[in-house]
Amino acid sequence: MLDTGRFVAEVRIICVQCREPFRFIGIEPGVSWDKPACSIDGIEALLPVEPEIEKRLFAGARYQMPPSIGTQH
């Protein structure tokens, strides 16, 4: 196996009472080293991660405030 130096956390959430899996919403299906994605059925989130000492993804991080809903101008 080739070490690419990139990592993805695979996350699943299951209800402890009924064992029903949860589906991730608002995340597009696919695989990406730069942004969160999910499995085609939405049951597994694929989250790019990196060791804290590396700054490859952190250096390019951007955040945009969502538009306010119901505010008056």
C-alpha cells in the first residue's frame, strides 16, 4: 500500500437504543482529500484529517458566515 500522507476518518453513528443508523445530511457523496464527503447511502461520513503538526489543510481553510435568516436591513 502506498503512503500518500493523507488521511480520512470514517464516521458512522448508530442509535444505542434501537440500533438504527443515522444518515449524514448536507454532505455530498464521494471521496475528497480536501472537504468532507459521505458514502453514497449517506450512512458513513468521510472526513479528511491530518496530524496537528502538518498544516496542509489548515493553511487553506476558509470560513464564510451563512446569510442571516429573518433579519431586517
